[in-house]
Amino acid sequence: MSVLVLPLQVQTDIQVQVYFFLLLCILAVILFFLLNRVTKKTNDFQNNQETLKANLSYVKQLYSTQLPLVKSISDKILQADFHGNINGIFQQGKTNYLDTTSDSANLYSYFPGKIHKKLQKTLTNLKDDRSAKESLYFSETNSEQKELIECRLIKTERDKILCTFRKKPELLVKLVDLTRKRQHLREKINSKDQFLSILAHDLRGPFNSLLGFSSILNNEYEDYSAEEKKQYINDIYKSSEQLFQILKNLLDWTRLHNGKIEFSPYNQDLINTIKTAYWEMEQYANEKDITLLINTPEELIIRHDSTMLHSAIVNLFSNAIKYSHPGTKVHMNVNQTSPEIIQINITDQGVGIDPEALTELFTIDGTYKKQGTQNESGSGLGLILCREFIGYHKGGIYVDSYPGKGSTFTIEIPVNQP
């Protein structure tokens, strides 16, 4: 068998041709791939161009239709970062309710100093993505009235927030009304608590006396003389009187705060109202060997509620007697100090009132309590009733007192009631 043997040069040429063919194939594949990618990119670009044109058309349409609405907004709109640095402001018109006279580069200048800490906390919450938006409220006073401002802070980007300021007058009315109701409710609760405290404290003394003296008479009646029994019965009577006066004041105070006592003034003789109170307290004064003296005109016709003024004068007489020493005097003077004002003074020569306690006499949460010269209990509720009853008459009550020298309580009421 014969074998064809090619010359060495021919073999080399064939290998070169094969290598060249393979290289052309590889280049063709690469070129095909590149052309395919370019074609795809071109198609994507064309599609994006079409989408961009459509979006741009929509934006132009939206801009043309919404621009009048945006321009009509009078709110101030700010863009800021979470440090409060402002990097954009839109405001179509001037606002007269922000806490600044000119645009500032810092958000804090638009808020009163008292809520800067709250603003800082709000910005931190938004930065930490705890809430997509939050609102802050603060009040400002312009030349006409006090208005409530609402600021809404909305997180728009990773490091951007949008702030809008708007007046909320109707919200301010509701806020003021709720604040007033809350304060009124708080006062009611405090008054009720104090009322119960007074009730528990002041009823204890008279009841202890009643129970103690009656127990002695009930269990050891035969062991005491007639004079001693009479003394115990007298002590029981005094305790009963104190208890009755406390209960009467508590009942009046309760009815007053429940709206069950109506102010009903009409033209009548004030002197009759005063003398009725005087006769009612005369026995109590005689028991303590205290002389009651009154100096009044014969007649004084003014418009007043006789029930309320009678209760006020009885309480002032009772206090004057309670804190007076036996053998002293209590004076009452009634004068018309001007065509519009009637003045009633009740002066005693008793123990007086400490200077630091004068401001607590007419408040239910006052802590000043003092026993009378014969250990009579004193809650101070009577003076509170006096203030409120006289307040219904558009009048006032004042006190001038010195420890150890006595006190003078003065009532001033207008002659003509509205």
C-alpha cells in the first residue's frame, strides 16, 4: 500500500488556513452577538423615547391643568432636611400668621420656641421612618385674633421632608372649648375630693362629742348629779348645733354646684335680711357671753336675693362668734358708701388670722383650718359659700385681720342688680 506524503510546506499552509477559518468563525459569532445587543439597545431606547414622550405629554397636560390650583394655595410650603435646613420654599402669597418676618434657611424659625423640642422629636421620628407624616400645632396672635396654625410634615425622600403651614381657626375653637371643659372637669373633681375631705374631717368632731356624751349618759346616768347631767346635755346640744351648721353649709354648697340654687333677686329691705340673721345667731352669742352689736339704717331697699345674703351674713356672724373670746363684742355696721355701693362690716375681737392664711380663706383647696375658742370645728366652707353668694350679686368680700387682735370682714354689693 502506498501512502501519500505531502511536502512540509503544503502541510503548513493547510494548518494556517484552518486556523484562519476558525478565527473567522469566532469573529462572526462575536459580531453577531454585538449586533444583536446593539439592536436590542436601539429598540429599548426607542421604546423609552416613546414612553418618555408620553410621560412628558402627561406632565405638560397635568401642569397646565393643576398650575392654577397650585397658584391658588395660600399656604406656605417648605422643603427641608431632617436637621431643619430649608432647601426649597413655595408661597404664592404672603402669610401673616407665621412666627417670622422673612424667609429663613432654618425650619425652627417658623415655630415658637416652646415647641422646638417637639419639632426636633418629630423630625427624628420621620427620619427613623416611624411615621410617613406627622402634624404639629401652635397658636399665633395677629392684629385681629388668636389663630391656630397646623404644620404637616411629610417624608418625601430619604433625606427630605415637605412642610405645609395652614390656619385652623375652627380647630382652635374646638381646642379652646375642650381645654375649657377639661379645666372645668378638673376643678369639679378637685372640688369633689376636697368636699369629701371636709365632710370626713369636720363631721368627725361633732359626732365624736355626740357619741361620747350620749354614751356617758346612757351607761352611767345614775352616777352623775343633776348639774353634771345638765352640763353633758348642754355639750350634746352644742355639738348638735355645730353638726347642723356644717351639714347646712355642705348641703348649700352641693345644691349650688349642682345648679339647684337659683339666684332670684328682687327689691326688698336689706335691713330685714340682716336682722333675721342677727336674731338667728343671738342665742349662740349669748351662750359664749359675746355681745352682738349692729348699726344699720332703718330701711335700705335694694335688689338682692335674701336667701343668699342671709346665709352669707349668718356664716360671717358664726365665724366672728366662733373665734371670739367670751366677754368680747362683735360689731356690724351697714353703710351706703356711694350711690352705687352698700358696705357691710363685721368686726370681732377674737384670735385673728395668720397673714399667710388670708389667701386661702375663700378657696376650697385651702389648707388653713382652725378651731374656735371653745374648740368649735371650722372647715372654711362657710366663707367659700359667702364668696359665691356675694359673687352672684356682682359684689366682693374682703378681710382685714391681725393675729391676737381680731378680724374685720367686709361685704360690698351694688345697689342695683342687673
